[in-house]
Amino acid sequence: MVKLVVLYKTPEDPSTFETHFANAHLPRVKKWPGLRKIEVATVTGATIGEPKLYMIEELYFDDEESMQGALASADGKAVAFDLMEFEKDSIAVLYADVKDV
């Protein structure tokens, strides 16, 4: 299994961010082919100091090929464009192999 991880820094306007995330971003992501699971976590604290992140979004796929297919889909491209338009300075996007331990 592979997961695509999006790390969001605290937005200037959390209310606007939350509205956009719920009404524009998530509906598009949910259409991605091959998407198995979505986890969204709002950061509520840090062990030292103030948290530097606001939200963590994890999108699970069977394998990297499935993830790449989702990203290349029309909905995948729409989400990428949206992120670059509205959040490009406040996100990090990476992917990782998920291991059962």
C-alpha cells in the first residue's frame, strides 16, 4: 500500500481554508480512481512549542501505479491545480510505502 501525504501549514484564514477544503478539495479528491482511504487530521498540539502544521491529509492506494494514475486523472490534475493556486506556499506533498509492523 502507498499513501500520498499532504502537510498543510497554518493558513492565514483558517475559516476560508476549512470551507474550501470541505467544499472544493475533498469532493474532487473523493473522485480519484483507485483511492482506497482518506484520513484527515487537524493538528491540535506539539510536544515542544507551537505546532507548525495545521492539517495532515493521507490518501491511500494499493500501489504507486494506482496513485500515479489518480494524480494523472482529470480530477487529480484539478486538485493539483487547485493546490498550486491556493496553497502552494503552505503545503508539502510526499508519498510513502506503508508497512504493516
